Amino acid sequence: MKITNYPHVLMALALIGISACTPTENIDIHNDTGGAVMGLDYRDFQKAASEAITSMLTSGAVSKPDGSRYVLAISTVTNDTMQRIDTDQLIKKIRIELLNSGKVVVTTAVSTNGAEDQMAMQSRQLRQSDEFKQSTVAQKGQMIAPDLSLSGKIIQRNIKIDSSKQQAEYYFQLSLSDINTGLAVWEGETVIGKRGSNKAVSW
Amino acid sequence: MKFIKLFNLAVLATLLNACALINTAPSYAPSATDARIQVLKSFWGTNIRITDVDTIINSSGLMVTQITGVNQDSDYLKLEYHAEWFDREGMVIPSKMTHWVQFPAFEETEFRLKVVAPKRSAADFKILIREVND
């Protein structure tokens, strides 16, 4: 077979060569010295979560006076950025650490958009089933209502500095409210600022 | 010929000696005030000195540590710390807060950093401090 389309063949070879020059590597998340990105990466969520947890634990807002644990419900955390973010990237870290602290237990039976884990309610439907041993089915009046609610917002502001530079500001704002009184018992904000090329995308 | 052999031996001995010197030098500076705090040295050494360490148990029963240090450099430094917590048996307490956290140290002034334990069972800690390589 005779190859006649040399430019196309050369282009294909060049593309293969370029892709071979940038091998995929795992990030060492314990010592990541990689440069910053204009968008939000895991280090930004780690920083925001860490600051919020430290502030909550230091403030005493999650310490019940009788030494028992507060029940926390997760309310709405709004993503008001240009990026597609699952806000659990932030909230899950906070939940894990608060649970580990022994100060707070999180309910998955109540949230703004219905139960996070629907099984708690679904399994109660078994009360009507003759197939299940009724003593093993969840009893009425066993669920614990939340004392506290965690809500928040992630905001993004983009500012053009000059024709080649831009600035992206991210605000992680969180509030912890006493459900009984409706008063915020703790509030926190972490600001992350990035400055870079206009060509870099922050969405 | 004999001279070349002797010269080669001398060069080898010098190289080995240099390697030995590099290997024995500590890559960190234990704090003069508390051995639980280590300032990691860069290639050029460090201008960070820890001057005070205060530990209290706060109203929530959690251990809180405040570290005071001095940036002896004439430039602003971006530093980071890594805190690990241990229970009474010396076992590590896993925590989402155990990662490198950045903090500022302004030129020729004191800096303070406050670290809170992730749970009540925390009885001891180990904190590493180093300069951020941007």
C-alpha cells in the first residue's frame, strides 16, 4: 500500500508524540506542590472546610452544656459560582470531622429536599407487611429531630485586572443555626483569591 | 601511574566524606521550647524560630495549642503547618484537619498559630512547620 497523504500522517504522528510527552501521574495529596488553578480544586475545599471546623470547635458552638451530642441537619448550601460544584465536597468534610469530634451527630432523615437517606422512612412501610417480623421493624417515635442546621453559600466574583490578567474571588460562607430559636450560633467565612491569565478559565 | 592511583583514591575519599556529611545533617530543627514542634529546613536553612508553645483544654474539653514564633527573615514568608494528634496510647487520631495549612509570617516579626484537637481523646500532638515553595 502506498501512503500518499503525508501531511495527515505527519499530523497524526505529531499528536501521538505530544500526548506521549505528558504522562498521567497521581497527585500526592499529602504533599501537593503543584501550581494553583483558576477554578476551585480539592485544596481550596480542604482549606475552607478545615477553617470552618477549627472555628466551630474552638468557638464552643457545637458543645452541648450537658456533654451530650447535638443533632445536626444539613440545610441548603448554594453554589453561586460559575463552576459546576457538588457542595458535598465542602460539607462532607465538615460532617465527618464534627461526627469524629464526638460533639455532633448528623441526621440523614431530615434535610431541605426531603430525607438524604430515604431508607429510614421507606423501611417504616414494612409495618404493613406480614412478611416481616414486626419486632424488627423501626418503631414509631424513634427518630431524633435536629437541634442545629448548617447552611451556606459559595460565591464567585470575577474581576478583570487588565487585558491579560483576571482575578477570581471565592467566598465560602457558612452558618450554624439553632433550630429551636432560629438564631445563628456560629458563622464562618473563608475567602480564596486567585490571579492569573485571562486565558485560564474559572468556570 | 602510582600518582594517578593515589589521586583517584583521594578524590573518592573526598566524595565519600562529603556524602557522609550531607547524610548526617538533620533536615529539621527541633524547637528549642518544645520537641513536639519541628521546623523543616529548606536547602538554605530556615529563618523561623519557635519561641513559645501554650497548650490549654478549652471549654469543649478539646486541647488547643498556640505556637508563637519569629520570622527572622527580612522578607515576608508564607509558611504552612501539618498537625497530627495522638491519644493517650500514642495512636494517631485520623482527622480531616491533618494536612498542610498555610499561614503568614511577616518580616522580622512574631507570628502565632492556633491548632485545635479533633476530639477530646487527643492527648499529644506533633506539628511540622515549613516554608511554602510556590
